[in-house]
Amino acid sequence: RVLIVHSITQAEMPTLSEPSIVDRFQKGVRERGVRMCYLRMYNTAGDDIVGANAAYISKIGKAITKAGYTLAPSHLLGDVQVPRIARPLAGVGVAAGVILLIGSVFEIPGLVIPILIIVACAGPASLGETGRKAVALLSALTFPTLAAIRATRNTPDAPTAAPAAARGAMCRLFAAVFTTAAGGLLIVGLLSQREFMLRTDQFMGVKLAHMLPVLALTLLYAGGIAWKSDKWSAQKERFWTSLRNIGSNPVLIWQAIGMVAALAIVGLMVARSGNDSGVGVSGAELRFRSILDKVLYVRPRTKEFLIGYPALFAGIAFALRGRRNWAAPLVVVGSIGLVSALNTFCHIHTPLQLSILRAINGTIVGLVFGAVVYWIVKSLPGKEA
């Protein structure tokens, strides 16, 4: 018996323009499941204050109606009716992702391990809320990692020409986002119920889901075992040999600067994750977001189209050109975009069609920025691999 209500505090009202207030209420209804808008009057000087506020309220109503909603008495959200088989099937889908991820690094002998993974995912997904949360978290950790690794697999032995590498990188980037979105849809299937839509319950492990895939990819690429699958003993030897080689090499100034920048980006991403991150957004960024909302209807996330996808596009292109020394760090940074795309689907209170459109917009805009980044850095020196 909960209604999602949105309001703007009295202290904040004087700091906002009328268009910003109208836009905020529209987005609250459209993207956050708000079903009741609590309006404070807009203080304005003039001869007809009542008329000005009536017009202000009318603008909010028209904006909400324009977004496809009807102004009517609020009603409680009904519970989601889910077939009993749906949750276990979603768990099997997560298990398939885990099996593919392990198989992308290590050769899996026999069927015992895959069967155990399927049971370990499908069982908790069908037993209760805690189990579904755990399997949803596993999906959030698995699919961005899997997508990044698969994006750089089966690269040709001979370096690909730059134009062909760009075309191949575009196709592989789309495949990576599609793989990530599949994991996000499985999370939606696991957590689609009234409590999550009302935000009285939430996805578990937001910080871990942002950080662990990036750290796992860092280790896999630094250890040299992300490029192809092999037996456990061979991969183990390759991993420790690569780490020893990295540890024995001197660190160049540009490498140190790059590592500090990457750590800062990941740290900021983790700090700003979650519904109450504690890290504010600047006024300039808010205005930029508003412009994107108006142009694209649903704003793509900044860390996807400005950081993640451009780096991922360039990283895949360099992998296709045989320049793994450039590809590996770029793909790791690019995984930030994939992690962010999956996190979009973890907001169960947001309509699914908006989450899908946000992911599509982020991919398209990110490809444009990625092409620019690749064009700038493609002539930089690198050792052919």
C-alpha cells in the first residue's frame, strides 16, 4: 500500500527555473514510477500571482500528459503475476552466461561443472527473494565481463587494415552491448515484482556490480588469458608469467598517468552509483542532460557514450589490428560502458522500454565518439602482436 510521490523542497524551489521544475516532474513520472506529484507554488513577482501559478501547474500537467500519462486519481500498483517456471528459467539463463564466461578463459572438461552451475543458479532463483537477488547480482557481474572478453576473441592472426578494423569493431561493439542487455533482461525477469517497482526493495550489490567486472577484466588482460581459452594448467602458467613480466618492467610516466586517470574514473563511477550516491551533479552537467533528454527523448548515460563505448570501440579496433598493448587497457576502460548499460536494467522502477531505448541511444552516440577517438589515436605507435 505504497504510492511513489515526487516533490521539490521549499529551499530548492528558488534555485530552479520553471522549465527545470516542469522537466523534473515529467521525468519523475516517466522514468521513476512516480504516481503522485506534490507541487509547491512557484514564487514569482507580478500582478497576478494566482494566474502565474495556475499556468505553472498547467505546464506540469501538459508535460506529464505529453509523456503519455493520464492525469487521474492515484491508485495502488498491482502485484506482478509471474509464472512459477519463469524465475528458474531466468536462473538457467544466468547459468548459461557463467558457463560461457568460464569457457571463454578455461576449457571445461565434461558436463559435471555446467550442470552444477545450472543447479546453483536455477535453485536459488526459484526459492525466494534472497536467492533471486544473489542470482541477479551474479548476472550483473557475469555478462559485462563476458561481453568484453568475447568482443576481442577470434581476432585474425594477420593485422586487419584500419577501415576494416573499424567496421569489425562496430559489429563487435553492438554484439557486446546485446550480450550485456541479455544479462540485464535476466535481472528484470528475476526482480520484476511490486516491491522493486516501488523501491521498497532494491537490487543488491550496486557497488560490487560496478567495480568487480572492471577489476576482473584488468586481471584477465594483464595476465594474458583473456585472448583465448586453454586448459587450466596452461592458463595458470601464462597468467603468472605475464604478471611477472609486468612486475619486472619499468613503469613509464604516461603509463602511470594513465593508471591514475583510470583509477579516478572507476572511483568516481563507483562513488556516483546507487540511488543515494552522495556525490552531486554539477549545474552544467544537469543542463547537458536536459539537452540530451530533449534531443534523444531518453538521455544516455554520460559514462557510456563519453568514456565507455569510445574506449571499447577503439580497444576492439586495435585488437583487430593486432595491437594488443593498446587494446587491453582500452577494453578494460570500455567495460565501464557495459557495466553502466547493465546497471540501467537494475532500476526495476523504470519502464523497461525506456531502459532499452537508453541503452540503444548510448550505443549509437558512443559509436560516434568512438570513431572520433579511434581516428585520433590510430596513428600512435604500438607493437604489433
